[in-house]
Amino acid sequence: MFYRINVITLYAHLIYILMETSIVKIGNSKGLRLSKAIIEQYNIQEKVELILEKGRIIVQPIEKPRKNWEKAFKEMRDSNNDQLLISDVFDNEESEEWK
């Protein structure tokens, strides 16, 4: 697999790495082949998100929607900050709108 890599530094904290790669035939479609190093570095799993902007396509990993929730819930419990915001019991459960 051939990659041509250019590194561009726009600001001290912002570096763009431009890579040139080939489009490959995959059945009746075409696709991009990503190296193992890129997949591991960006933690790409089964799917990626494509952002279509004027003149460019950005490919980025999809983060788990509930990433770090378990840790946050544990911290809330440990600090006694896991109180209900809405009561889990209604004042009048016999109300007509519930029947």
C-alpha cells in the first residue's frame, strides 16, 4: 500500500497530516483502505462518520454515544449526587389521563 504523507503546521498546537492513498475496487463499489496504524491510532471500530463539506470529505471515528457514562454515574453515587430530578411516583396515579 502506498501513502504519500505531507505534514503541515498551521499553528503551534494544530498539525494537519495530509495523506495520499488510492481508491480501491470493492465488489461493485470503491473504497478507501486504511492502514492498521491509522485504525489503531484513531480507535476506529466497525463504523466511521463521514462529514461532507464543500470540497472535502472528513472521515472520523464514531464514539460510543454513552462513552464514560459508567464512570460518571459511579462518581455521582460516590459523592451522593445521584438524586432523582423527577419524582418516580405521581401524586395521583388514579387520574383519568393514565387510564
